[in-house]
Amino acid sequence: MVAFGLTGDYADLMADVAHRVTPLSDRDAREMVRSLRATPLLESRGVELAALEEIVLRISAMVEDLPEIEALELRPVRLLPPGDGVAVAHATIRLADSPTGAGGGPS
């Protein structure tokens, strides 16, 4: 599952978050980013929504390729000037105890 939303007091209060089950398609990422109630605010500030869609797709691919990832949080993701994409200020990754995520060793 991938969740996408804005952060901060106002965004947290509104619970403006989109969820999708992986793997995500280009269409899924586009719908997630553009489904937020805050999207018009982002667009009015000239935010490159395609850069946000790209990071959502990369996260989806990573969690599909690495099943040992149990949880991943990127916060905050900084939006850089047009053409420069995004920068992740902090990432937290929690790994499962086993590659299957079952939390145990062999039986």
C-alpha cells in the first residue's frame, strides 16, 4: 500500500491522503497526486506534479522489488525549482524480520 498526502498542521487536520495498492501504474500515481483537495494550491504555486508522480512510482517499484520493506516514510519531500525534481529531507525504513514479512524464522 502506498499513501500520498501533504504534511503540516493544516494538511494533517484535513486528512487529505490518497491510498493505492502496489504495484502502481502511471495512471495510479497521477490520480493519487491529483486527487488531493490541496492539488489546486500546489498548481497555483507552480509545483511540478509530474515530479511528485515520479517519486510515488519509484516508491511503488522499490517496495515491490524489496518485499522486506515493511514501512517507508519520506518526510518531508521538498519540491525544487521547475526541472529540478524533488529532494527527500528524511527517510525512515522499517524492515520485516524475514523476507516474507512474516516476522519469524523458518518453521
